[in-house]
Amino acid sequence: MADVTIQVEGLDELLKRFGASNKIVAQAIGRAMKKATLHLQAKIAVYPPPPPTSTYRRTGTLGRSITSEVRGVGTDEVRGIVGTAIPYAPVVIGPEQPFYMKHWKTIIQHAEDEKPQVEEFFVEAGEEIVGGLAK
């Protein structure tokens, strides 16, 4: 039987692109997570209108204390962290919120409300990944 040689043109370039895929994926996911955490940070930092009978003067400290961070870019797990170290935050925007603070959204409520936008950041990252691999 005669030997047959099949040459696939562009295979080297394709293999090179797949070799770069981990970097492309990590960068796109990292950017999406950064967008998501900054978006949530901005939403959480906004104060609700005060109750009509309130005489308390707001300082803005809680809003300014909201921070965000992205950890693990380039590893198997990317984690976005949004929060505050203010000791009274659990009572105002956290799980210990009493009934008379219900005019404030909790961090969890903000995350649930913003889920469609956060998901959109990751859809865009998926499109970016596909585009990056197609180059």
C-alpha cells in the first residue's frame, strides 16, 4: 500500500492559539470579574433616601468604606469580593439588619438585583475569548 501524507495548512498557528488560550481566558474572566465587582461596589455605596421622619445626619462613611477586590486571576478560581470593614455594616447592609433599617438594601439584595448585569459582563468575556482564539 502507498503512503499518503496529509498536510494541514495553518495547524501550527491553530496549535499556537490553543496554547495561548489559558492566558486569553484568564485575562477575559479577570476583566469581567473586575467590572462586576466595581459595578456592585458602586451600587452598594449609594445611600437610599432617608426615612421622612429621620433627623440623623449622614456622614457617608459607610458608602466610602465599600471596597472591591479580585483574587485568583490565572488560577482555577477567580473570586470577586465586595464589602466593608465598618463594624456596624452587618446591621445596616448585612445579615443582622433589623426591621427599622429595611429602607437600606443589603449587599445580598444588591447582588441579586445586579445579577443580570454581572452575567452580561461574563457573556461579553465569553465573546472576547472566542474572538481572541479566532485571531
